Amino acid sequence: MTIPPAPDVRLAELVASLSLATDLGLGLPQEHVLRQTVIAGRLARLAGLGDEEQAAVFYVSLLAWVGCIADSHELAHWFDDDRQIRADSYTIDKVGLPMMRMMVGHVAADSRPLRRITMIGRFLAGGFREAMGTYVTHCQTTGDIADRLGLDERIGPALAQAFERWDGKGFPGDASGEAIQPVMRVVQLADDAEVYHRTSGLEAVREMLRARRGTEFDPRLVDLAADHAEEVFGDLDGSGAWDAVLDGCEPLDRRVSEDELDAVLEIFADYADLKSPWYLGHSRALADLAARSAEQLGLSTDDVALVRRAALTHRLGAVGVSTSIWNKTSPLTGMEAERVRTVPYLTERILHRQPRLAAIGAVAATAHERTDGSGYPRALAGAAIPVPGRLLAAADLYQSWAEDRPDRPALAPAEREQALLAEVAAGRLDGPCANAVLAAAGHPVRRRTTQVAGLTPREVEVLALLVRGCSNKEIAERLTITSRTAATHIEHIFTKTGSATRGAAAMFALRHGVVDASAQPVS
């Protein structure tokens, strides 16, 4: 499996893909940010912004809320579900008593009454100020991402004003009115308007804008949006938001080199790991381990790069899971476990719009598949999991065990090795891939390694020939052993795999990836 040589990746495609992850962090349906960006672009044209300012609007809109997950840990402390409070904040004018009432209503919402009362008291005593201060963290994180992406110099200053208000009651409270950059004023209006339009329709948008005219939003932009409502908000469902956004970004867009692609995907990795302090640095460490393991396994240069990039992006979907789940010290409930199982699927959907990213996402989505079919999200088995995916799965387990988690401390190197080999013996991991990971991690390479179901390397060779219909004599000739030895190996194979016939052994071999369709049939 290799990365296709074409088409190239555009910076706008990367930023637009990241916006799909932002939707998850906001607790909103996918394409909220894209649709918001279409609205912002239309309004910018009506407002008479120049071509480059309009292009800046697109980038500012795509990135304005990307820093939202930076405060997930703090929000989860007070509100349990950080995504829910972000989503519900769209229903109010985010200032004063309405904001206070909304926040208090979410404090420890999933807790027992006594704890909830205690937490509300603490929140009123100082938590409200702390929670509102997270907006500053948000802006700093967003600015850092924009800087690392090498965006046009006018993008960063606008992003720093994401939470300022026309009436001066925003955060950090350094700007108001005309001092807020026009591109950000357009984006602020489009953000809330998209939610109201999607959930309640055009009249609800008009009512919301009228209510916040001159307080949260620029009065002139409110009037423009109201007077040209059909033009600004019409046909959002059929407009092809992805293509419209990419077209709007074009004046400030550029092609991304291979080296720059790696650098941007490192931003993706850092972004995903910000979701919980327990995972900080995990994706980068996994990428390094997985790439070294791929080299140990003898994969091609393209596949080494593919494995590394898949590792960098494999946790993007984690943004769509509440941080309270990632931070939980006790066993997950059934519902919580099911939410975690959606992460690979969400990762793949975030990356699916651009062909190069889609190829990376397809491998990233296999990080939790297992060769015996017990993994997720698709319960793939054996050869149905590509080799880069089998390698990524083994490397991810090993790297996870090397890190502290809320419910356990990190495992010692010897314990990691033993645990990884136990997964191989149980049939859940590919043996050669696991051995490559162990070698890359600095463990001594064993001459005789444990294979699936305890099969030795020679028994695996015999099994591969047996299921292709080779007789004992043919197996003996191909492997340069005696027919009696071949028969002994077959007896051991049947015992270890629980098979009684060649057909049953063939099903076992397919399930565990011992044979695949590329092998030559018996002549």
C-alpha cells in the first residue's frame, strides 16, 4: 500500500480538513465550520471587502474555533462534558447573566446531587472567572496553529480577536467596535447564524441578529445580513461547502511540499493530543516508533512515510469524545466505551475529502483493528488489515503501555514486551509486526518468536502450503524436509489451531493473515 503520487495537497485542503475536527470539538454536526465559512464569504463580498481580505475571511473562519479543545480539561472539571457546554453556548448571548445561568446549569450535570451542589458553590466562588479565562487559552492555541501553518500575516491578528464584541464586553476586552478587524466581525456573525439557520430557519436567524445588533455584532453587518438574507443564507445544503471554501481560499493558497505535509500533520497530532493531558505527545511518539518499526520490517520508503503519517493523525477523532471520558479513572460504561470506539471512524471521516489525506486516514482507522477480528471499528481480520495497519496497531499498543493513563501507571519495558507477545499468542496482533515494534523499541530480537496460536515459524510455513492444497509429500519437497516431519507439523498445527480439516485450517489462516490472495495457488 503506497501513497498516490498525485494530486498534491493544498494548504487550504489541510485547514479545511482540520475544521471538520473542530466541528467535533464544538459538539456540532460536521460541516458547521464549512457552512459558517460560506456564509462569512458571502457577507464579506456584500460588505465590500477586497479580494485578499475575502480570502483572509475564509482562513480566519476555518481556524477561529480550532483552539477550542485547549481548554477541554478545565471545562471537563466543571461541566463533565466539554463538548455539550460548547454546543449549548450557541443558544445564548455569551455575556453577563445569560452566560452565568447557562454555565451553572451545566456544572457537574452528570453527578449526584450532593456533589453537584458542592461544585456549584465552588464554581460561583471562582470557577466562573476561571472558565471565562479559558477563552484566552483558546486564542493563544489558535494563534500558535496559524503561525505554524505559515499563513498570511493578517490572519493571526484577526484570530486573536475571536471573542471580542462590538460593545467591548468580550475577551480579552482589548478591542470593540471598528477596532475589531472586519474579517473577524464577519466570521463572528456567521458562526452563530449558521447554528440558528440550521436548527431553526431563516426567521430565527433574523430574530437573533436583531437581538444582538450593536452588542455582540457589528450593526452594519447585521443590517446587510438581514436585508440580503436569501443571498447570504440561501442553499447552504446544496452549495457544496467544501468546494466553495477551497475556491474562496485560493488567493492566499499554496501547494504543500512533502516536508511541509509532515510538519502540518504534526500540528494535527498535537491538536488531537491536546484533548487530554494524559495523551500529550502520544501521537508524535507513536509516529517515531511506527516509522522505525516499518523500517525494521523492510517496508518501502513510501509505506514508512504512510505509517508515520497515519500515526500522527490516528487520534484526530478523539476530539469528538468528551474529555471526561479520556480522564476517567474508573472503568468506562458501555455507552462511554461505544463512544471511544467511534474514534477511528471519525478520524477517517475528517481526512476523507482529500485523496492523499484519505489514503492516510484509511490506515489511521485500522489502529484498533485486531487480526482475530475482535478490533474496531470494522472488525477486520487477518489479511483484510493492510500491513501498515497491522504495524500501526502493534506500535500503538506498545506506545500506550509506555505512558501513564488515568486508570494505570506506565508499564516497564519488560512488561510491555511480555504483553505485546501475549497479544500475538492470542491471535490479536501480527507476529512479524509486533517483533518489528519490539526491535525498534530496543528489545533484543529473538531468533525464535511466538506466532499466532503458538505456531512456530516453520509451522506457519507448513500451514500456508497445507491450506493451498499441498500434500504431505509436496510440503516436504518445497520445504526440504521429510514427509514424516511434515505430517508431524500438520498434527501440531491442527492441535494448536483447533482445526480438524484443511478447510478449517484455511479459515484460521485467513482470519489471522497467514495467507492472502497474492500467494500462488498449487499447480
